[in-house]
Amino acid sequence: MGFSEIEKVMLKNTILPANEINSERDEILDGEVLTFLQSQDHFRRVSDYIILPYKFLHKKFKTENIIVTKFVSNTFSVHDYVENILETLTMPFEIKIDFAFTIKNPTKTGHDRYRFVFPQRSTCLPTTSKLFVESDVTELIDYLRPKTQSDFLRIAYETHRNQHCFDKSGYVLDTLLTCVLFLSKVSNLAAPLPI
């Protein structure tokens, strides 16, 4: 079966109100980064939100994909949040974790050029993503536990750099913005877990 309505409600309950995120974002982020995000209309991407699937009743096997985005504040813990999600959802399912962040190209004039790096399934953390049994969960948690936000920014930058060649254009890592969970589950137990 797919994600239950109770699981979806519990995921929705992890999303913080927009006014709370806005005040945290204004307090935490550098002024130049805020100006860049506003000028490029990225504020709506740098907040808490959830994208839930529509029901496609005509399909024999329905893969449900949920995307949960969390703003990375100073108090946000990737490990704690993912552990909470894993306690909420029933296995088997797939979880891929990626991050949105900014990169900057320092210039001699003192006005850095920024770019927004979008999270993608294909550039997720290099860890276990298909969770069938408890040992899969333990492996994922053990991977996440010791890492800091700086570690996640560095790992995300390195993973995305393989695809975009940031270093050849002079861009360096800057600010971690959001943690994105890509959750997938097949709604029929006879169907294989999505790849």
C-alpha cells in the first residue's frame, strides 16, 4: 500500500508556519544572500513545504512520491528530523535526501555573484535509500548522526559539482538553505519498490 492518510498528516505537521520561517531566515542568512534570493524569487523555495501526490485511479500500480522541504535553521538537525520521519512511516519505502544551497563566485570588486543550487533526486546523499528492514534504517541513521550542517553542505557541493563543474567556473560553496526528502512508495504490495 502507499503512504497512509495518517502518515501524510504527520508529515504535514512537521512543516513550520511561513511567518516563523521568514523571521528565522531574515535572522540567520547574510544580507547579500537574502538580497540574491529575493531578486531571483527563491524565497518560496527557501521555506518549509510539502508536495503530496494526486491519486491516479486508472493506474494498476501507483507510486506515491512525496517531497518534504525543511529550512535549515541553526537549530535544525538533519539526523533528528530524518529519524522522526523514519519512526512515522511504515516500511518498505525509499528516501533520498538532498539539499538546496547557494554558491558564490568571489569578485575583486567585493560584490560576490551568487547562484542557487536546486535539490534533485539524482544528486542525493551517497547512502542507503531503500528501506526494507530495520538494518537499512540503522545504516542510514548511522551515516547521518555524526555529520554537521557544514559536512552536509560540503557533501552536497561535491555531489552537485560532479554534475555542474562549479569549480571550473570559480564558484565555491556558500550557504546551506534547505534539506529536501524525496519519499517514494508503491501503493500495491505486489509491485516492486521504485528504483
